[in-house]
Amino acid sequence: MSSFDKREEGFEKKFAHDEELRFKASARRNKLLGLWAAEKLGLTGDAAEAYAQDVIAADLKEAGDQDVFDKIRADFDAKGVQQSDHQLRRTMDELMEEAVRQIQG
């Protein structure tokens, strides 16, 4: 195997590893976000855990975070939870940072 082939293989492995970490961090963020939103919705215990799983599942509908945002936004609106779009997106960003710290730690 030439050094070019070895280098290419190294880049492919790093890319696969980075994608796996991104997926894990996103799933972890969605669980944290689901638990946070469940609290705002007045859910506790098993109901909060089930809601967090629903948030994780919502992320599988389309690429990106919009599907998760839309689910929580709709649920907040249906229950009268006062949370601006900006606050929701900021919480999503903060929890992503937390999820990355947890994955790396």
C-alpha cells in the first residue's frame, strides 16, 4: 500500500469516526432537550423519558434540527408553554455543547 493510499484510508477512518461522534452527540442532545422540554410541559418520570424518546425519534424525519425544533415548538404551543423561538434554539445549542462534552469526557 502506498503512502497516498494509507493517508487516504486514514482520512476515511477519521471522517467515519467524526460522523459517528456527531450522530452520538446529536442523539444525546436530543435526549437532554427532550427531558428539558418535558419539564417545561409538566411531565415527570416515565412520561418525561417517553417524551425524550419521542424527541429523539423526531430527529429521524429529515436532515438537520428543524424537525426537532418543530416538534417541541408545536408541543409548547399546544400546552401554552411560553418559550420564544430564540430561547428554544439557544437551549438546543447549549445542550449540544453539553452533549459533546459528555461524549468526549
